Amino acid sequence: MGSAEDAKVAVHEFMSANRITTVRIQAPDIDGLLRGKRIPVDYFSSSVAYKGSNIANILFGWDMVDELLDNLTYTGWHTGYPDVTLLPDLSTMRVAPWEPGTAMVTCDITELDGTPVSISPREVLKRVIRRAESSGFAPMAAYEFEFYVFEGSPKELADRKWRDPQPITHGSRTYSLYRGTGTEFLLGEIRQTLHDCGIDIEASNSEHGPGQFEVNIHYADALAAADQASILKSAVKEIAARHGYTASFMAKVNQAWAGSSGHLHQSLSKLDGSPAFANAADGDSLSAIGQQYVAGMLELTAAFTAFYCPTVNSYKRTEGGSWAGSSVTWGRDNRTVAVRAIPSTGPAARIENRIPGADANPYLVIAANVASGIYGVEKALTPPAAMIGNAYEDPEAKMKLLPGSLEAATAALRASAPAHDLLGDDFVEHFALTRDWEIRQFGRAVTDWETARYLEMT
């Protein structure tokens, strides 16, 4: 049989073996939200699996709450919101255990003529991976996510205008096994459910904030890591809602509570499979390739902050002393810097970027990390001296702070020639326009803080 026939047989066998009746086809939008359709299994198996399904390119024309953006060039009322195609990547086909009888497939997004949509986050990441491979490397990545769980369903919280959400636990009980027992009905189900759909969670634990948790995903190649991270965020929210709770990956849900990070561990393998960051001669230092990769990350950190911290709220989390990278610094096993190096003589050698929030788009975070690291390797850059001690208090680090607002981060992205070269002019400009929109929406909002401060006294 040819490859097309082999694929049809594989799809049929998978669907039959798992008693699938419905297939979710899905792809990330600019904000990282999974958008798509549910398809009856027979129609998926006979047509959609190979031809795809058309969908309006409004996927890239609205924000995360479906408000139409008025400042775009790629799409809008001026284009009539024509179709694009969700084209299933059948290598991503998996069961969705939290939705009985359902499978899911992550899709690429193409124009109707089959050309990849250049601003699609998954396509951006695939281009970066191809660049890494052309330099002789395969990027690997693993996500750590923090999130909050609140009492009440999303509808119940929305009916209360999202005011005063009550966390599932109270007080700070980081790593508490005792406190974790009370929420294991939910976290245990999340771990097992994700395992059942091929996403292995290495660990979960209670975190510093009330009702806050962390989950660590096992490493994978960069594209699979992004697919898995995106599915995890959606699955956590769906499983929590099924139990009558609301899970949130918002970067800073309460001024007094810890922010939620989306730390990214990463490394390169040479094309023969050997670890490129390992230093056989010195287990306390990264290899020369690893050092160049760090240097590239630091060189482009300010330009890529808008991907790591993509909302107005994101910058509440990165203020100093909050366990988030806030300066252009790196160090060996130092959790106060932006780029934490974890050296080894073997494959455990890796780098952790501590800037990204849990609110960021995993595809764009991984793309930005790999692109900047490969940039450092291509240019043979040398990193500055490693930071020793508390970067939040170091005078030199305070001189190298990251952009402190979405507006400043967006300006830095636009002005970066390497960003345009590495990620593409069309994508960088489209993403920047979406951030301009986000900034304008916040600028028009009347907040509770303003009302409490000014209503009576002015």
C-alpha cells in the first residue's frame, strides 16, 4: 500500500480501537487558544483527515474574547474574512480522555491553495525548527506551568463579574503533601488523563499562592512540546470545569499572591542525537554551543519579551522578587535570573527561561527561545559573566531590566531586525498590531482601582 492508503488504514484502526465517535480538530490562535471544530468520526476518516476543513481566517482577526480587531492588514472587514484550511497533522492524533469517545488532532493552517499561513503560531515554530536543523541541531523543550484553581464554574464566576474568586485552598503551602491530599481528586485526574493521551507529567505540586499548583511536562522535540503544552492548558481548564471549578493561567490574578509562570526548559541535540549542551570535560559549565545559545537568548530577550509576557497583566508578575526573570541576566542554577543554566556532563544539560508567564502562547515562547538561541550559535556570541547571588538586588542587573510594560515590549519587538529575520516580517508586524489593540483596550477600561480611588474624592 502507498503512504496515503497506509494513513487511511492507521486512522481507521485508531478510531475503531478507541471507539471514537467524534474528532476535535484544533489549532492555536495568536494568543495560544485552541480553536477548531468537532467532526463526526466517519466524515473525519473519509475526508477531513486528508483534505482538511475550511474555517474563516477570523481566527487571526479577533482577540481572545472574540472582539474584532480594527487595525490589521492580514484580515478584517476589508478582506471579507475568507476561508483558510485546518489541515490535520495525523502524527498528533490522540484520545481526549476527559471527553468520552473523542479524539483530537492538531492542525496546521494553510491558505486554500495549500500555502502555509505565515502568521500561524505553529507555522512560525516550524520555520524556526527548520532553521535550527539547517544549522545541525534538533531543539528539545519541556514546559513547567503554574496555575490557580478557584471554586465555582466559569459561568458562576462570570456571573459575579470575576470579582473575589475563592481559591480551592487557602494559605501558602508550597510542596505540601498534606495540603495536596485535599486536591488530589483534581490534580490526580489531570496527571492520569494527560498520561492517557500521551502527555507525561513528571510531577505536580502545590505552589506558593493559595489554590496554586505546578505541573511539569516531560521533555519532547520542540514542536511536540508546544502541542503538548497547548493541550495541557486546555485540558486543565476543561477538567476543572467538569468538577465545578475554574482553572486560570493568568499571570497575576491577585496583587498579594504569587504570579503564575510558564518556565521553559530547553536544549539542543546534534543531528546524530548527542546532547549539544553537555560538557564532558566540566560538569559545572555548559558546552561552547550551550554558552553561545545563552548569549543569543540574552541578546534578544528584550525584543522577545512581548512573546514571553503578552498581556497588560503579564508585567504585574515580572516585578522584582517574584521568582520571575526580570533582567537580562543568566546564572548557574540561579532562580533570580532570566536564563538559568543547568550544566551537566550528559543529556541533562539544559537551559531554563524564567521570564515567560503561564499566560503566554507556548508555540511563540518556544519559537522565540529557539530562534534566539540559534541566533547566538550562528553568530558565535559570547555571554557576559554569569550572575552570582540575587539578581533582583544586584546594581548591574537593575541596569539591564526587561521592558516593563506591554507597550515597551511591543516597541522593542518592532525595532528588532533579528526578530524580523528570524520570525518573518509578516508575523512580527501582525503580532505587534494585536498587542497595540490589547493596549488600547486596557487604556479604555475603567478599573475597580480607579472607581475606588476617584469616584468619591474627585
